[in-house]
Amino acid sequence: MRMSSKVFYGSTAATGAFHLAVRRATSHAIINPLTLLKCGQKPSSSMARTYDSALSQLSALQSNFAVHSLFGPPALSASDVSPGKTQDLNALAIPEMLAWLGRAGLATSDLAKLKCIHVAGTKGKGSVCAYLTSILTQSPFRSVAGRVGTYTSPHLVTVRERIMLDGQPISQELFTKYFFEVWDAFTASARAEFHRQNGDKPAATKLDTATEAELQGPATKPFYFRFLTIMAFHVFLREGVRSAVVECGIGGEYDSTNVLPAAAITASVVTQLGIDHVGMLGGTLPEIAWHKMGVAKLGRKCFTRNLRGETGARTMEVIRNRAQEIGAELVEVADQDVETWGGVKAEGIGGLEGSFQKYNQALAVAAANEHFAQLKAPFTTSKVFDDLPSEVNQGLQHARLRGRCETREDGNITWLIDGAHTAESLQEVAKWYASKRTATPGSQMILMFNQQQREAGRLLQVLLSGIAENGALGSKIFDRAVFTRNELDTRAGKEPERDLSVQKAAAEAFKEMCPGKEAAIFDNVTGAVEFAGSTDTQDAHSQKKMVLVTGSLHLVGALLRILEPEAPI
């Protein structure tokens, strides 16, 4: 008996039928797949239960990029087209996610057992999550915080970075275990739905090989990010996590993580805002702020930075109105208070550098204090930044986040690594790079840059202009530059030529802004790294090199894999 494609819960969105079966199935009672497995339904048996197999299955799920591509002009069928009729994919997101949650055997009442700090924003989300995790895992706080889980995205080297327990990526063993528990739960739920729609008795009906393969495969599973979000919640519940730091993927209101109920939230944070994901969130800061404020919850405090200027005032009006509509208590952290406090300087290799981090630190400290207050053990009272406990300062000093203002010494090369990919974040990178360059004169200066899906030339101009404005570098901003795609290695023999139009455009923009300087183009990061490490005959007197790698987190991830070839994936 062949399984009809109409039964699929999976990735039909790319063809315009956005999870049609999922929407249809939300009207039915959810059968707990964990119960089905316990009652004799066999787990997927055609695949090996190994870590490599888990990674292979995960990679088969539709990517976030494929989801983003849906948010252009909507593709409507002829029967759907009528004057003024539109297709709001955003509005489908949370109902669909709740349906997927149920198919994994979880309910919002289960998630309410967690005590979560929910973090949204355009830039600084990762840093705030790193600071929060570091604070919560300080030894003196463990009796209150309990076990700490952290869910972030994207990852740089290994997907296990996205799900952390007590500040460390989940082990390969645990990842494999919980991946297949969730995968099998989705398979069991799809099998039960298939039998229900066909009027079969599951125990008496043997499915043909092709149907069973489809049930076990990726077509009956949610998108990549949704799957990992549900898996993270499953891990936290199974591993006895009490305190969780949860970062939004995109936006807030319709983000997959926003299935967390108000009962699970102790505090929420909206970090610095910027223009990003325009197709999904809008092209202005007020529009984007509306989405980000979706993480605010009734009766809970939401912390954000008080924005200044004309645009800031309009944006703050949206933020305040949304907080009032939701019934959340908005706490606006003023820049003046943060600057008076001054923040805490990072310590040790890999610490979070950059003067702008004090604003992220302030949001993290305020949210952590509220988290502990909800757990009946705040570490400060009214003036949050006065006389912080030493454990909080230590948490800020020792927070780690790969690929954000990261300095790495490798022989005669100093790598300055930051995955900034918006105009606002590149402005901060420019300040950081200028300060590092001024402090270490005499090195050959090299730029490695990519921005595959954005206006690379415009963002490159933002970076170069910012460096010139923030450092005594004169006209010598970089000696040379290399522009590359994000693929790790050269293309395989039969692989078609890779599109280098973005890289060529960026190289031309660089030559206009830095006349007379070399600009190389590569279709892989390995070649770009070799170029950066080679000797420039025009600067042969300088053997020391300072390489700024920025513009894309995917570029940074590929670089780290090259620099750390023995690191486990």
C-alpha cells in the first residue's frame, strides 16, 4: 500500500503547499508517539543508530534557507487568487510548531517545567546567551539555577554547539540518543496518522517497504530548525535541566522557540535591533521590533536597550505598545547607566572582546537577576549594576562565544574572527579591528570576507569606512583582501562551476575603496586561507600578518574547521 503524498507532514512548502497535511492534522487529536513506541510500534530500523547517521538524517531536513525563500511574493493557486487576498505564512508558524511538538510527544505543559530566559534581537543575542550561561553556571548559583541548558543558533563547527548542558555542547553519545528518540517519535506519529486516515488497524496491517521508508524518512519530520528546537526541549526535560537560556532563530513572535508558554518564562530580552531578514520581519526597525517583542510574556519582565534618536523613538514606541498589549513589564536599560557602570573586561583567550559588549553584559546581568528573583533568590535588589557579586563578574569575565570578536594567534598570523553580517554589527567589528590594529602596528593587514546572500559591496563599504573612522590608519586599511564562498574545499570533479558573482562584485568594490591593493577571489575557504598565509611580494619585509575574517558566520565556521582539523564534529 503506497503512502499518499497528502499524508506527509513534511517539507511541501517549497512547492507552494506549505505543510498542507500539518494544518489539516491540527484539527485531530494528537496521538502520543512515545506511547505508541512503548506499545510495540517498532522504531525506524532501516538506519544505523550512530552519530554519523544522525547527522546524515538531520542534513536531509529542509534547511532554514529554503524556508526563508518562501517569504517573497506568495505563490497562490488559481482558486486562491482574488482581489486583496494574501497568504500569511507567518501566521501558520506557531500552530504548525505546536502540532509538531505534539507529534514528538510533548505539550506546552511539559515545557512549563523549565525556567527559561528567552532572548531575541538582531545582534548581540549570542553574546547575551553566552553571558547568561556563564553567570548561571557559576558554582555558588548552582543550588538555585540547577542544571543549565542553552539553545542557540547557528553553529560554527558542530551542530552540538546549539544544545548545551552546563555550558558545554552536548556529547556525541547524548546527541545520538536524543536525536533518534525524537526522530522515532515523529515516525511513530506519522505511522499512526497514516493508519487512521486509511482506516487500518495498526497491529494487523503490514505496510509495504516503500511506504515504511517514507514514514521513517525526512518527509514526516519538521524543518531543520524546528526539529532541533523540539530536540533541545526534549534534551532539557530528559536531562533534568531547571534553568534554560533559549535564543530565537529569527524574529520572535512567530519563531519556533516561541511555543514556550508564559509559565516557562522567567524573563525575556530584546537585544540591539537592526535591519535583517527583511522578507520575514519588515524593512524598518519599528516593524522588526514588533516581531522581536513577541518573546515578551504576560506578567514577566522584558529587558531591552533604550534606543535614542528619531528612529529609536519610533521603535521604542512600538516596543512599549507591544509590552502593554501583551501585559509584560518592560524594563528599559539606559545607555547612560551602562556607560557609568562600564562593564566587565574579558579575561583569558577567547573572551568576548569589544567595547560594545558592556551593553550585552548589562542586559544579561539584569535578566539573570530577574531569573533568580523568579526562583526566589535574586543576587541584587534595586540598583542592578551596583556592587555586583564577584560570581557575576566572574561569569562576565569568562563567558565564551566562538566567532564573535575572537582573537587567535597561529604562528606569525593573528586571526581576528567575527561572523558579523549586518551593517550595524560590521560597524562594531570596524571599531574592534581598528583598536587591535592600532595596538599592534607593523603587521601586514589582510581582509577575508564573504556575504553570500546580501549586498556585499555595501556592507564592505560600511566595514572599511568604519575602520578608517575609528583608527589612525591613514589610507592603509588593508594591504590585500581575499573574497571567498563559504564552501570548505574545492569543488568535486563533476560539480558544476560555483557562482562567484558576489565575490567578484565585492572585489571590485574593494579595489575602488583601496586602489592599488590586491583582491583575490576563491570558490573555497581552504584556498582563501592559503592565500592569506602566503607572502605578499610587495610586503615581503613584513612576515607578521593580521587577518580579519568577517561577513558571514558560515565563513567563520569553515575557517575554524581548517584551523582546528582535529576538533570533533
